[in-house]
Amino acid sequence: MITYGDYFKGMSDVFAKKAKQPKVLFPFIGNPRQNAPKGLAFELTEYIELVDLTGRCIREDKCGYIDNNLPNILTRLNISTENWLVLTTQFRTLFHGAVGNPQALTEFCQHQHLKKRAAVSVCQKLFA
């Protein structure tokens, strides 16, 4: 199983040696401490901020550029950091089908001829 990973560990090998990305990446472990599990010493939300900030440092004419006038990624997605953490750690437990806002779920169910919108209340809570 692939865990949330270390962008720099995998990508440095890919770019330097044209090697394959490791099958298992380090998990985010949060605050470093003595006897901490092996992993990255920051939270997933901090990693997302790092990727977002990196995109803002890239030249405007280059791939991956993010305009400095745009809000951060979770704000643009309208997802709180608390809800993001739930989504990233419990996704497979909470959802077993389509995921999205209630209107999108309704349209999906109509298109698929489904009679019921699964997990709509969880979607409303986490994506609202």
C-alpha cells in the first residue's frame, strides 16, 4: 500500500537517475519526537502548503505556476484543514462510491440511474 509520501525523496531519484519512484513513500508523522516512527516530520497540510508555495515561486510562463493573488489550495477548494485531515486519513472508510457536493451527487445518480445518494451527509459535512 502506498502511503502519503515524500515528494523530494521520490522525485530526486526520478530526476537524477531516471529511476522508478519507490513503491512505498514515507508517511507524514507530524511533530518530531524521540522514538518517533520513521517518516516526514511535518503534517500533510503543511506539505500541501509547501507545494502551493512552490507553485507561487515558479515563473509565470512555466508549468506549475500559481498566481500569487489566488488563495491557498484548501481555501480554493473550500475545505478546512480539519476536514482535509479527515478526508485524507479516513476516505476509504467514509466513502464507497461517488463523492462530491449534493448537486453533483444528484446529477451523478440520475445519470447512473441510481435511486439513492450514498454518503451525501458526510459529503455535505466535509465539503461544505
